Amino acid sequence: MKKPRYTESQIFKILKEAESGIPVPELCRKHGMSDASFYKWRAKYGGMDVSSMTRLRELEEENRRLKTMYAESRMDCEILREAMVKK
């Protein structure tokens, strides 16, 4: 998986700069990013602080782990079901 270019704390700082009144094109030029990236970040992280971003990352990791557990459980269930049908 590709490593993100900006950390969440850097994204947070960039969004705070935009809230302070710096125009978006100038901000994007200063940080070397696209307008699309800025607006995507603003949609995802807008109104959050660093602790909220940390909590969001923890929840996403937990969600990923739970999805993996569910997939493994369903696979075990399907294997058992196939074994019972064959007998």
C-alpha cells in the first residue's frame, strides 16, 4: 500500500491555515498539493482536532480488524457447511 505523503497532523495544520483565511490555491501551492486533495481532506477531517483524528484512526483500525475476523469466521462456516453436505 502506498505511504501517504502527509501525516494527519500535517493535514490538520493545513486545514487550520485555510480556516485562518489563506486562499486555497495559495495554500495548495505553498504545500505542493492539489486542490482536490485539500477538498477531500476538508470533507473528511473538517471540524476535527488532533484527538478526534487520532480516535478516527483507532476506529478505522478496529473496523479493519473486525472485518477480517468476520471474513475468517464466514470462511470457517462455509467450510463446515460443505463438509456436512458431503457426509
